[in-house]
Amino acid sequence: MTKNQNIAAVVLAAGKGSRMKSPLPKVMSKIAGRTMVHHVLASVVELGAKKIVGVISNGATSVSAEFERVAQGSSCVVQHEQLGTGHAVQQAVPELNSHDGVVLVLYGDTPFVKPETLSRMVSHFDTDNVAVCVLGFTPDDAGAYGRLVVDNAGDLHAIVEYKDANDEQRAIKRCNSGVMAIRSSEIESLLDAVGNDNANGEYYLTDIVSIARTRDMRCVIEMCDEQEVMGVNSQAERAIAENIKQQELRTEMLAKGVALIAPETVFLQSDTLLAPGVLVHPNVVFGPGVDVHEGVEIKSFSHLEGCVLRANSTVGPYARMRPGADIGEDAKIGNFVEIKKSTLGTGAKVSHLSYIGDAEVGADVNIGAGTITCNYDGYNKAKTVIGEGAFVGSNSSLVAPVEIGKGAIVAAGSTVIKNVTSDAVVRNIMPQEEVLGRAKEIRDTNS
Ligand code: UD1
Ligand code: CA
């Protein structure tokens, strides 16, 4: 569709977002684990935008870093004063370097715009003389959105901001989403003609429509659903957006064959990878960076982030997989087990109440209930290595750095402070004493 067009994108992200009442710049608020601006950038990157420019406010270094991280080669310009959307886009024009093609303007706080929709907008420029395409929508409540005024031919005649509109214009149901595409060759001169003589005293980007019309250029409308252009201005709206995104991610997972028993109770991230056939029980929370391979079963109340679960492993209920957990094929992680920055070999088992951190656990190792890798001495982290087929008895403390050889057995309740040789048994000798009749004496004197 967009084969002929060279695309650039300007993402407006200079707004303060004061209604969020958050110390974060608004566009850094997350939805399904991704910043809002990341969602927007992902869409323009997928569309194939060659040049991406962010417009940010003074000092918003976290925002420029996010542009750089998500869209390599993008750049940001600072809009020192928020004088309006037209003024904001104007700040980006020098960065476009006489781009030849179509420039899309998007808002960093409008995260759900789909690449397909942007592509439909851009395809209008295959027709000569189209200078602007505006993405319109028909909201349930048109509120204070800018209104799209069309001419007899159905082309866009003007965008009138609510505050500047008369009653007849306010009755128009089609509104401006804010997303706009502009022919690159016209952008500079159109913006130069924008003034600020309006109810807000702002330089409105929307004014370029009527300006283009006076120059005999065409302006057109492309429509989309209200949900796709929802903007986020408050925590309540962010929560609504989160809910929309969660439902979309769950639907995608079900469609590809992931068995979510109770999808509405499973929280996913934009980057969650679940193979077809994976079974997820109710109430599982995925944090960022989880990769789950085929045949895996995740039981209820587990929390996972930054981990890999390899084929046919099982996790939970009540398991916590932290960043760097790499669970081998057929391995089994049971309840109240926390695993951090550790690899578990094929068929390894950690079934109950354990902390495994900074460890390398070999294939078929069995780790008994309550075992702890003591990986931190208060100053430094150290590593535990457990060889293939070793058996660690319940309630053992493995004081790192320490290595347990292949096939070794650690007796229950041991505190392992030195390396253990392969195939050896290690135990802390604790003499067991029995005082005959003493229990009865205690009972009798206390009753
Ligand atoms: C704008 C549109 C309106 C449309 C609505 C959709 C204009 C004049 N009006 O109105 O027609 O219906 O969006 O939501 O364009 N921004 C900057 N710098 C500025 C001003 C704004 O970066 O100087 C950014 C904001 O952070 C925000 C976006 O641009 O992400 C839109 O600005 P906002 O002031 O919210 O525009 P609206 O008044 O809502
Ligand atoms: Ca707005």
C-alpha cells in the first residue's frame, strides 16, 4: 500500500501531563509493560518510517533515552514552551532534513494507533495534490475534540477546535484524533502560515488544513475506531487503556493456541512470548521479558519476569521466577520457590520452599524442600554450582561460592561451606540426644 511513499514520523511528547499527578513524564507511563511512547514508536517502526523525530519538553532526558532505545537512529528536539501542536511540529521540521515523502504526526500519549491505519493514511498521498490526511473518528461523546468540517465532495475543508467552533460546527460528530499525515514538500510552508489568533492563543497544527485549501491543495479524512485513538491523560484513563491492551493480548494468545484457563485473571506484557499449547492456570502475572516454550504448564499465583521456561517444564503454584531464571526442559519448580539468575538443567526439580540465586543447577538434580543458596554475604554475590544428578536434602544452606559435584548427596539440614566431591555424601554431624521420659515430665509439671 505504501510502496511509493517514504515515511517520516514526528511524535509529540512535550506535554506536561499534569493530570497524571505522577513524577514521570506522561508518555513514560506504561501500558502492558511498555511506555506509551514505546507503543507509538513500535507502530511507526513497523510501518517502516525512515526518520523519526520526537518533540519533548526541556529536561525530559528519560523520554529522549526511550526514543533512542526503542527506535535506533531517531532524534529528539526540545520544545521549550508549549505553544501549541503547530509550534511543536515546527520544532521538528529542521530535523526532517528536507525529507521527501509523507510526514506522520502522532501523539506520544495516544498509544494504540495501528500501523495498518497509518498505512491507509499514507496511501492517500499516491494521489497528486493531496497535502494532508487527517485520522478522524466518531466518538460516543464528541466533547471538546476538534471537529472535521467537510465540503460537498467529501474532502476535508477545515478542522475547527471546539472552543472556536459555532453551534453548527459543534454539532458535527466526526472529530480529529490528532493523527495527521502531511506531504513533506508542503509541511514547512504550511506551518509557517499558522498563526495563534484563536481562543487558546496557540499555534494549532489543525489550521494547516484550511491553509492548504486556500492553496488549492486537497485534504482528506481516513477514519478509525474510537478505541484506537484513545488518549491517556489521567491514571484512570491509563487503567482503562491497560484493560483494553490486556484484553487484546489475551485474545491474541488464545488465537494462537495458548490455553489460558481464565484469561481475565492472567496479566501479560507486550513482549510476553508463550508458545502454542502452553497451559496457564488462573491468576498468573507475567512481568517483562518472559519466554515460555512448548508444553509448559504454569500453575496459579505464579509471578514471572525476565525468565525462560524451556519445553515441558512446570512452574508453580505460587512460584516466583525472577530475571535470569532459565528453567530447563522437563524441569519442575513447585510452590513457594524463588529462582533468580540461575540455570536449571533438564529434569531438575525444586519442588518446595526454596531460594535459588546465582546458581548453575545440573540436569536431574533434586533440591529438597527449604534449600537456600546463600548467594550474598552482605557485600558480594557469589555463585553456587550443583553437578548433574546431585541430591540436596531438605533445609540445606549452600553457602556460595560453593560447588557440589555430580551425583553427590547433601544430607538434610546441612550447611555446605566447602566444595563437595562428586559422588560423595556430605553431612554436618550433629549428635542426636534422647532424654527418656523428659517430655512426659514437662507435660505433667505444666498441666
Ligand atoms: C488536539 C487537536 C484536536 C484533537 C485532539 C485529539 C490541535 C490544535 N487540536 O487538541 O483537534 O481533537 O488533539 O486529542 O491540534 N503537545 C506538544 N506541544 C504543544 C502542545 C501539545 O507536544 O505545544 C502535545 C501534547 O503533549 C499532546 C498532543 O500534543 O500529546 C496534543 O496536545 P493537546 O494540547 O492535548 O491538544 P488538544 O487540545 O487535546
Ligand atoms: Ca489532548
